[in-house]
Amino acid sequence: MLWSRIMDMPRESSPLMAAKPVRRRGALELVMASRLGKLLERIGVAPRPASSDGLLDLAGALLSLRGKASGPSLASAFFDLYDASDIAARQAFLAKLHALYPRDAAAIDLAIARWKETRDESAAQALNDASESPCLKLINMLNLAPNGTRRLLAMRSDLLAAPRGASGLKALDAEFQDAFEAWFNAGFLEMRRIGWDSPAAVLEKIIQYEAVHSIAGWDDLRSRTEPIDRRCYGFFHPQMPDEPLIFVEVALTGSLPGAIGEILSEKRISIDPRRASHAIFYSISNCQEGLRGIPFGNFLIKRVVGLLKEELPQLKTFATLSPLPGFAAWLKAELGDGAKVPPDSKLRALAAQYLVVARSAKGAVIDSVARFHLGNGARLEAVHSGADKSANGQRQSHGVMVNYVYDLQEIEANHFQLAELGLVAASKPVLTLAGIEPKKDAPKSLGRAGKQPA
């Protein structure tokens, strides 16, 4: 950074300097003392010290630039001041930003009038320019800074962690989502296979970001990436080549597993991938909090299915072994505090009811993992008790896990069924377990809502 180089320059010593301690100048002072500072003064900006107001000053300076030549330097200066600010100042800045820089209503009115009068391409472009969000423009300009994309992800993480209530935060987050949905479009991302021979920086991130079944060090990671019947794939962005955005771990098996121990056991026996009939997605982890709500996990699964079918055409079933992260909390609310955990048969029935019948206040499937897979067109195939004996598995679902099957011939119908009819695509055994009578003339995965079991 500009002021980092200034800080590293040698200084001549003198008796006066020896007598008085040297005060290290802050980022703001160094910026203002540089050529960039002169530029800011010329356009009437004199930002205050690390604070929400100082950040707003620099944001305004960025939005005032007529040319792009100084954009990267000023964006870099902004981020250094942002990083030097505490979390309260950062979130205060984010809460004020949208209200301070709204769309220009007068300019939009003029552009609309021009469009009504001429209805030509020039008027259409003028209307587009007038209606551009200053906040979205600022996000795009900040991306010009070194590591701008990564630093913007961190900024949105601060926004998502801010106390709710400020309307400006919600509006600003919508601008971030618009930008990130364009930048992190699956068509722009690179899918890579992550193996034991991948760069150490990437492997360290896999250990760090694994969110479903924690990885207990390098030996555990090696057991998931090196064996011939194991695969790991991730999406990467060109601006973040060593930082996975999302990754999925896959086990090649000869049957549909009913417990995570069958996959992660140290004593398991590897099989020849050419003899495998099932590809099991047993862990999917989103790595970037700043990308929460940006949809590309479904594209990763479908890309991996296509890749595996090409590599191993004998594979017949693509399925998951998935947790139920919200089941224990839902069950506690249903049964009351202090109620004993039901026996396995009853627990499986309640889990099926939780996934197939129960709904949130907005009418959505309650479980977050279920919403992801069912929303992608998967079918709920089986419910297993005692499937996850880890402390986390017991805490979030009393050890229950489920299989979702991705049948490529059913995906579109299953998605339509959930989105338009509100019905979960589930196998007949699961529907029966949930207390629902399958329609006799319906496809094998189509059921109708029935009375909830007691």
C-alpha cells in the first residue's frame, strides 16, 4: 500500500529524534500527505480519522471521481481506513451509506420525460444511467482495489453480522447481492477437483471450512481426498484462486449408506471406483459468509454429477447422506422441555413428519438442508436413526440422517411439485413413515399431505 511503503522509508536520526519518541502516523494522515491526499483536497474531501464519518467521506470521494485512473488508489485507501476502523464504526458506516447516497430522483424524472418524448436508444441509456444505484456503483469501484473482491466479501460479512433494524442495511445488502450474483455466476466459476496433491493453502481451507463433519487434522483430510473411492470438488473464483467458495465431498460406494460411520470409518475398505454403483454426497460446505444467499451450490452438485457420469458411466445412483440441523430444536418445541427422546422407530416417524409435513410460518420446509436439496429437485429417499453418533449429530438431530436422491429424470418434476404445489418429493416408505398415504396413481415420489401423526 502507498502508506506502507512510506512507513518503511528510512529516516535520518538526530538528537531531537532520539530525545522524543517518533509518533507513527495513522493511515488517514499518510493518505492525506500523499499525492492521493492532494487529489482529495482538490475535490473538496478531507476525511476524518478512522470512523464511520471518515469512511463516508472516502466513499463520497470515490463516487465523485469523473475518471477511473485514480479509482484503484482511492479504493485501496478506503479499504485501509475501513480495516483500521473497529467493527462498530464499520457497521455504522454501512447503516448510513444507502440513505446518504440514494438514487437521484430528479435525474430519473428528467430521464423518464426524455424517454417519453423521444423513445430512442440514447434516451433509454440516459434512463439506465440515471437510475443506477450509487451504492452499487461504489461496490463496483471498490472492486478495483487490490484484493477488492475478497475485501468486499468481508465487508458484507460485517453487514450480515450487524444488529437488525436499520432499513439502510437491508437495502444495501440487496445491492451487494445484485453485484455478487453477477460476479459469482456459476458460468464464471472454475470447478476443480481437490486432492491430496492440491496446494497446501487450499487444503488448509478445506479443514477450516468443513461445516458438516469436522476434519480432525491432516490424516483425517488425507482419508477423505487420497483414496481412489473418494472425491472432493470445489468452485473457485478467478480473483480468489486459493480460496474455495463451496466444496462437496463424495464417496463412491456399492450401496446407499445409512450412517456416516460407513463413510468416515478408519477401518473401512476402499473399493475400485469402476465397481461402485452409488456416488454419495456426504458433506457440502459454503466457505464464504459474505456469499450467504448467493445460489451456486445446486450448480456444483449438477456439475459433479455430470463429471462423475462421464468418468464412471456405470454409476446408477447419485444421493446424499445429509444431516437435519433443525430437527432437535423442532422436536423440543413439539414435545416440550424435558421430554425424553423417543425410541428409534418413533424418532424416524417424527423426522419424516418434520421434513414432509411441517412448515415454517411462511409455508417453507423448515430444515435448511432439506430446503436446499428438495429445492434442487432431489427426492427424500430414506430416514435413518443412529446414523450420526458425533456430539454435533446428537445435538442437532439426535443422530438422525437422511438420504436425498438426485434422479436426473425427476429433478424438474420434483422442483415443480415443491414450488407450485407445496409437496415434498419423497419415496413411498418415507411418506408412509410420515403418516401420509401415497396416491395410487401418482409417480413413486409424489404424495399428498395427510393428517400429521400423533
